Amino acid sequence: MLGQGINSLIPPKGNRDDRDDIGQDPLDEMDEIEFPLPDISNGQPPKREEHTEISNPVPHLPVIEKEDVPRGIPKGSQSIFQIETDKIEPNPHQPRKNFDQTALQELASSIREFGVLQPLVVSKIEKETEFGTSVKYQLIAGERRLKASKMLGLLTVPAIVRGDTPEVEKLEISIIENIQRANLNPIESARAIARLQDEFNLTQREIAVRLGKSREVVANTLRLLNLPTDIQDAIAEGRVGESQARILLSIDDPAAQRRALERLLSDNLSVRELKRVVNKERERSEGPSFSSTPTPYVDPETSYLKDQLEEALGTKVEFKRDGKSGKIIINFYSQEELNALMGKIFKQSDSQSL
């Protein structure tokens, strides 16, 4: 591995095709279906027996010509069915862990008034039992809509039914839908992007194309995972904003990051005040602040190699040059992150030697 130099760590660029953009308003051409919807003002879902009077649920709706499904659902799978909510299992690959109850209430109120305007996406699971074929559905996209519909006590929801869908494809669709809709907090987004990178072997540029974001945005989001776990938790809980987190990232020492975090939370610092605290922490651990000294010259080749390594490894990389020699510093903050980095390095080395 060492004899192959830096290039052994940098994977060749992928050449995946972009997925087609898909239009909006899928149910414009459907007949209106009315359901008697209960009162949810107390925040509690009604008992299901209260809805036994709903008659003639629609088992099958006509094919919809317009397409409005998450990026990643192939064309030609656009028939919409009414699926019983109690037959839909949660998505095991859901990257979103926290669902705001107030937002769910608002969505439920919208569904009460306008119905489910965009169908869910599910995969069909058939199992043979002693009593015959059992049919269940696993959610791929639309968990908020499903939760809100259950809050209303709806017996069925409109859904596009997929056939046998590979697990990796379910994961990709779920992650991309959530990120595109900005439903994830910054840490959930970072972890979702990391899964796309690790489990799909996608480069940051390929992920950026799929998400409609720049590579720089993808790289900066991933760097949030370089922060200590307790700071990541503060970001996920909304106690620390993304811009504040990026300022904390400018400190390399985790202990100094935590001291700055404590000041941020205890004194309710503004961004400008946090920058001053961070500069003092950097002076304390690294010497004078970079803001008061000229930016050192970095030659274009070194800058390019640094960017390539950061994209390949998904973490901060530093080049320290001393004439023709120097060293590369790869940052990690836990044993788990170190193991993941070593796995990536050896994987790239093995692929280069084949």
C-alpha cells in the first residue's frame, strides 16, 4: 500500500447517471375520495372501532399519468392503490429518528382538509403460511404521511406499490427523499450521507448530484461527524445551530471544542461572540489565531490532493510540508471512526492492487 503513494487512497471517480427529475401534483386527475375524519384536537388518535362505518373503501385507483414520487422510483411503477394502514410496516432504513409532534399535528390537519396529496411508496412482501399467502407492505417513503394518517384514524392511504425491492435501494430512496425534503436535522443528514458513501460506495460528487447540492455542501455536512458525540447530540437536539457547529469545527482539540460549547450554551453566545471564544481556544492550543496572521500559501497540487483525500475518507485531512518532505494528518475522534477509516484505506489499497 505504502509503495503506491497517495493515489492508492483516492478512488476513481464514479460515472453514475443522474436520475430523472419527476414532476409534481400526482393526484390532479383522480376522483375526489371523501373520508369522515375525526377530531384530533386533543392530540390522541381515535380508536379504530370509531371508523367501522366507513363504507366501500377504494381498493384500486386508476393509473396516474403525472408522476410525483421521490427521486429513485423508476417510471412505469405509477399505479396507485389504497393500502390498509395496519398492513404497512415501518421502514427499517429510515434515517430520521426524531419526528416533531407539532409538525405531525399540522400535517394531520392538512390531510384532514385536503387528503393525502402525495402517495406513499411501499414494497410488497408476500409470505406463504399454512393458511395461504400473507401480504404485508414495507414503507419505503412517506413515514410522516403514514404517521399523520394514523393519527386521524384513516383505514387506508394511497400508495405506489413496488415489487421485490433490494434493501440497498430502499435505503437510498429513503435517505434521498428525507434529505431532499429537508426533514433531517444536520447530524441525521450527515449520517445519512455517510451511509450513502459507505454502503453504496458513492463519491461525494455522486451524492451531490443525486441530492441537487454542491460537493462542498456535502463535504461540509460530513465534517460534522468529526465533532465529539456530545456536541453532535447538541446539534441533533437543536441546541447548537449548524453555523455554530462549523465554527466549533475550526478547533482541532476536542477538549477545547467542549469548552467552547459550554460557553456557547451557558452564555447564549452570538455567532460573533462564539468566534472570539473559538479564536482564544485556538490560540491556547495552537498559537496565534489564523485571523490575525497571513494565510499560509498552499500550492494547488497539495490543495487538490487534500480535497481528494477528504472526499475519499470523509474526514478532515491536513498536509504539513517541510520542503520536499512532510506528513499527512488524518483526523478521527473515536475508536469507531478510526476503524471505519482504516477499513476505507485498506479497501482502496486492495482495489488498487487487483
